[in-house]
Amino acid sequence: MKKIVLIIFAILLPSLIFASNNSEKKQSVAKSKDQLWDYKLPLVEKETTITYYTTLSEIGRQYMKTLDENYMIKEIEKQTGLNIDFVHPPAGDNGEYFNIVLASGDYPDVIKDPFSRYPGGPDGAINDGVLIDMGPYIEKYTPTFMKMVKEYGLEKKIRSDKGTIIKFGTIFMPPFLAGKTGRGLIIRKDLLEKFSLKSPKTLDEFTNVLRVFKQNGIEIPLVISNYRDWMWNDTNIIASAFGTTHKDYYVNDGKVNYGPIEPEYKEYLSYLKMLFEEGLLDPDFMTHQRGDSMKIFQSGKAGVFHAGIWELRKILEIGAGADPDFDIEAVPFFTKDGSPCTLQNTIEHLSGTPVFVSSNAKDPVLIAKYFEYLHQKDTMQLVSWGPGTKESPTYEIVDGKLKFTDFMQNGKNPFKADFPSMRVMYTDANMTVAYDNEMEKQQYDDERVLKVFDGWSDSSGSESKYPLFVTPTVEESKELVNIEADIKTYVEEMFHKFVMGSVSLDDFDDYVKSIKNMGIDRAIELKQAGLNRYLAR
Amino acid sequence: MKKTLLLNIKRYPLLYLMALPVIAWYIVFHYIPMYGVLISFQDFVPARGILKSSWVGFEHFENFITGKYFWRLIYNTLSINLIDLVFGFPVPIIFALLLNEIKSEKFKKVTQTITYLPHFISSVVICGLIIDFVKSRGIIPHFLSYFGVEPFNLLTAPELFKIIFVSSNIWQGFGWGSIIYLAALSGIDPGLYEAAKIDGAGRFKSAIYISLPSIMPTIVILLIMRIGRLMSLGWENIILLYNPNIYETADVISTYVYRRGLENFDFSFASAVGLFNSLINMILLLLANKLSRSLNDTSLW
């Protein structure tokens, strides 16, 4: 009898186990479908490595080989259980390294790049199998991102015309920054006072200031870097005074124009030529990298420089070493005819470089989960303010508000490093998905810097800029690359020839004709089509 | 033929073993990648690979040849390299002949070492130095200002680029280039010099009539090889030195390939241009070889 019971039990046992197994499986499937996944740290049980492509700033290079050495990243790795392996392009890279990485077929898992140079943009890359469409994963595993997009009202901007999410992992801007202009010209305020000059408010006053600087022994009144420097392109620093762009497209009354063939461009060129001939412009600008120009300005040999708001504290600090009176103020964005300047690069609500996930990534779900982690309040604080632990005392709480410590701000750290350098080592812009309003305020917490910020922002807007969020189709971008390749070389070359006087500006019409022969009208048409689609979204 | 090769291998196995890595290197890095030229007939997309990219035939070649910059690129490539050849090629030979006449071993060694040195410095550093030297406030314009030349950035003048490029090339390479000639010179039978001395030849005469003819085969072989590389020489330095204002005289085929291919993500077009470049190279090599064989019986094959 006992035996029979045992036998029956033995027969039933597997099916019992099977049954219980089944019900468990059903439950877990239901869970991930109906509600958020179970967010908990660490994200993985076993240490898992993901590779991450991003740039490393110039300041960062002085202290770290890769971001692996960043103390905040180490904290992130500890919390999540992930091992993030960074891949950086070399210093001075113009995007070639990115293209080599893509050509090699050995893509990093996560790639922080807008893919705007890839034929067909992100959609083209997904089509070619370089990237995967993260949409479904994001909706399921990064709900906080979707929630924030809704809160900020950015649904139109995060997707391409095809509906692919192309702004994942970018930065939500706090009220303190959004809509402001963060790049422009700065002038030595102390020199203006020394030579009893007024702050320049018009183009003529500006030219006059440069001339007086020169007469009083300022070696290079206006120091700027080479034509390809992104600062030129993004801010159209001097071109915008003439109502044109330095080398890009812009929009006028809903119509796309190409800056370098407009009549205003001729005025822009002749102005630069005049500056160059009078020795008001850096005679070596064509071979200067941004860093070279900044050094000249910091050494006190120059009067005006183009800079980004985030660089000002460092410039002021080093400048004070060369000249104790060193002080700066903004050169407002004036235009020749007094109309408002609409060609600047204002900070968007959603700004910065997005991330994409390559087809090499083994576990896209994990990456989506990792970004959910980055979108948590605690993580945002960690990323913006640093670890704040005993070994890395980056912030303290004063009157209920977070504040950077002397360890960060005033060189009281083992590296004897200044604030911008400490930020690179203890916080990180790459992992930032939303700026902390308080932190951003404190970052620029210097009256001089805030004044420059206002000076730029009050005098400019970005209404005429070609919107960043337009996405060309695969065919369009292929055709554009073909047309633009030779035009870009030609415009770049002729720009220098006109400015340095080896070709007379009387030949400007021939130059425009050549560009038209190279097919610029077709390129403008393609750009217009993209814009129309964007506006109709 | 096959039998003798096998026999040879059997007789000198070690020699063949030593040659093996070099042969492997050529196969792996020079022959296997050759199938990659296929992409110049395609609209190549790295992610799809050669098999799945679409074919476009000679479209890229046509675009290049009918393009705006075709003749300028050909002219610049040939002229820069010809100038480099005419002025750069004899320098190591003359240097080797001069060095050969020096009696003091110590002085000879020191001179040799000093002249080799630039060869071992990375091009990036060399070009960085040059850019700094020729800046409007650099040492060379400063020096020129004593002769009444208004200081300006020398690298912004299209007509000066070739001079700067070629002279920096010569400076960097002549010491290293002279090694092979010195080796050839040391192989000359001293008896020849003694005989010439008895016949009353001075040092100059014996250099002209003994040293130079004895190293002539070496010179010719090196010249042929140099001509074979005529279209691709030293372009890394050009990329590091040039700027848009002097594209007119400085832009060569290789730099154009670099800009189109790597900066614009236009791999197919770039490799089509590269292939075109190699074809011209090969034609030049064949011509040079033929010419030299008919002139003085020295040739590569």
C-alpha cells in the first residue's frame, strides 16, 4: 500500500512542479506588461560591462585618461553593479574617429552622438543595422523619461519624422537656463575703463573700440580661432550682425537660405577683411585651435574673445594671474541696422547630445533600465553634485539647500585643482539627463559671469536658426552629402581668400555663381522639404 | 621551377623560416585588404558590408574626374612630389658622399646621429614646430623682418607652401636617407681609390669617378621606388600643415581622399579616388622602370 502511494506520488510530482512553475511564469510576464518593472538597485546581479562612446573635454584630458577614472562614475558603477567602459575620440578630433568606429563594425553598446553626419541620420543608421530602435524599450523600461517629455511638452521634438525617438538621454534644461544664449563675445571690461571707452552697443562702436585697443598697444584686439571652430558656426558671432550665417543655412519668413551666398555675406566678408588688414583680427586665426586663442586672451594680449558661459570662470581665474585687474563683460549682439539679432544659439528646453544603442549591445533592456536609473532624483543629484561622501566631500547642505564645498570650489583638494577641473572629475555632463536648477545657478555664481549671461541673452534670439530637430530622409541626406562636399571646401577656401585679400571682393558674384553651379539650389530645396515636414508635425 | 624552390627550402630551411613573417605581413596587410577596392564601385554602407551594399559602377570615378577639383589635385600632387624629388632626392646622396670623406670617426658618428634624429620625431610634433616657427610672431618671420620683410604667417601664402613643405621634408629625412648610400659606399674596394691616387686623382675627382659610379645601381633602384610612390608621399604632413587658404597649392589627392572619406563619411567616393591614385602610381612605376632599363640596364625586375 505504502508502495502504491509512493508510486502515485512519484508520477504526480513532476506535473506538480511543472504546474507551479507555469503559474509563476505567467505572473512575471503579467507584471512587466501591466506595470512598471521592479526598479531596484543594483540593476544586475553579476557585474556586467557596457561600452559607452562619448567625448572627453579638454579639461578632463588633463586629469583623466578616460571617464572610468571619474569619482562619480565609480559611485554609479557601485550602485548599479555595471562596469561602464568608456571609448573617447582623441584630442583635436573633427569627427573622423567616430566615422572610423562606425566603419570598423565594432560599435560600442551606447553611443552618445547625434548621428547627424550619418547618411540618413539615426533612421538611416537603424535602417542599416548600426543602431537599434530603442522606442519600445524606452516606453517600457524608462517611463520617467517619457513622463518628463510630457511634462515639458516636448513630444514634437524628441522624434524624427518617422516617429523614432532621437533625443533619448539628452538634457532637460532647468528654467534658469532655457531660452538663454550661452555663447558670444566677451570684452576686457578693465581695458574699456582704462582707455575711457563706453561698452560697445553698435557695430561702429565695436570697431572703434578695437581700433583704440590697437592704438594703445593691445597686440590682438580680436582673437578668434579657425574657421571650423564650432563656436563660429553655432554663434555666427560677427556674421549675425549682418543678418547672415557664417557657414550654415538659416530660415527667413519660413524660407531656407544658405548664408554664404547671400549679399549680406559680402558685407560680412568685407568687414572681416577690414579688421584683418588693420591688424585688429588675430593674424594667425586660420591656424589657431580654440585652446590657443583662449590662452592668448587669458595672457592679456587680446581685447575681445568668443567664449561659452561655462568657460568664463576659468578664464577669469587664469586671467587674474596675468593681470590683477582682469575683468570681462559681454559684447551684446548688435546688428548693422539695429534690428534684433535672431541668429544665435539659444539653449533649448531639451539640449545636448542624445544617446543611441548599437546593434552590438547584448542587452538593450539593461541599457534602458540604466537610463531609468539616471532619471531618478537621487541619481540626478549624484551626477550634478558629486558623491558627497567622506572621501569625496563634494557638497554640503546649508539651510536646506545643497552647496558645493571648499573641496570643490576653492582648491582644498588633493589635486589643488580649480572648480571647473573638479567638476570634470567629480560630476559629469555625459550622465546628466536633467540639469539641477540650483546647481546650475551656483555653477555660474559669479556676478561677472551672470552679467555676461544676461548681456548675451537680452540681445539675441534664435528665431532664424535652422531648427536642430529637423530630420532629413535617407535619400535626402545622401544627396546633400554629395552636393555639399565640394561646396563646403569651396566656401571655406574662398572665405579665407576674401578675408585675407588674395581674391578681390569684386569677384563675389562669380563666387556665388560657382556655388549655384555646384547645385546649392537643390540643397536648399532639400533643406526646405525637411523644414516643412518638421513644421507640419 | 617548383622543384628548385622545394629543393631550396629543404637546403636552407632557416632562411625561409626567417622570411615567413615578412611574407605573411605582405599577404595579411597588402593583399587581403585589396578586395576592399570593391567598395569604390558601390554605395558602400559599413553596416551592410560589401556583399549587401548596392553597386553603382563607375559613378564615383566619373564624379571625381568631372568634379571641380580634379585638375588642381592632379597638378598639386605631381608638382609637390616632383619638387620633392628634384630637390629632396640628391640631398642624402651628396650628404653621404661628403660624410664619406670625413676622416675623424668621432665627428662622423656625431654628425650622423644628429642628422638621424628628426626622422624619429613624430610628424605631429615636427609639424607643430613648423607651424609655430612660421607664425606671424614666430622665429622665421622675425628673422626675415631684419631683411625688411613685413612679418606674416608664412603658411597663409599659397606660393610659399611648397617651399616650406619640401624643405621641412628634406630636413627631416636626409640623415636617415643617407644610411643606405653610406652602406653602399663602404662596400667599395679601397684598391680603386689607391689606384686613382697613383694616377693623380684628387679627392674630388675620386669621389666623382669612383664613389658615385659605384653607388649608381643603388641610386637608380631607390629612384625607381621613389617614383613608384610619387603620388602618395608625405600626405600626413600636408594634412597637419595646410589650411583652407592654401588649398589651392597644398590640397593633394590623398588629403582630398581623407576629407571626403573620413570627414564626410563618403567611403566609396574616397576609395574610388584612392584607387585612381594607385593606378597612376603604377603607371609611373612601370614607365620609370622601363626607362631605367633602356638607359643603364638597372631595373627592379
